[in-house]
Amino acid sequence: MRIAESESPQVRALPGYLQTLSVKDLATLLRLSERQIRKLLAEQRLPEPIRVGGSIRWRRSTVQEWLDTGCPTGPVPPAQQGGAQ
């Protein structure tokens, strides 16, 4: 599964490591509810998110890598979290 190409031109223009997904964005992408995303996060069945203030975000590159590898369960180690840090 590839991440949707139907994003705004402003988002597409950003380098991949700067593009992030919110809980709502990830829920839409995975066709799940936001509640299911939060449950999977609590169960450590999603890649480790970036926490900024009160918001939770995922790097697009990390989510794409996770999808490409078959959505393995368990936290993604920081060394595998794609993008520049």
C-alpha cells in the first residue's frame, strides 16, 4: 500500500522527513477509527510516534516503511525510524 497521492501541493512539496501524519490522518490512511489508532498505539502495535506538545504525529517515511515491511507489531526501534533526525 502506498500513502495516498491526493495531498495538497504544499504537503507534497515538503521533504519526506518533514511530512507528518496526525492520529486522524493515520486513521484515514489505515481505514480505522481514531479510537482504534489510539488503542493500537497503547498496545505498541504502531511505529513510535513523535510527540509535540499535546499532539501525536508519525513521520510519513516511518509509516510507509512500516507498511512496506508488512506492519510488524511492536515498537519500531529508533534506528529504523527513517528520515533525518
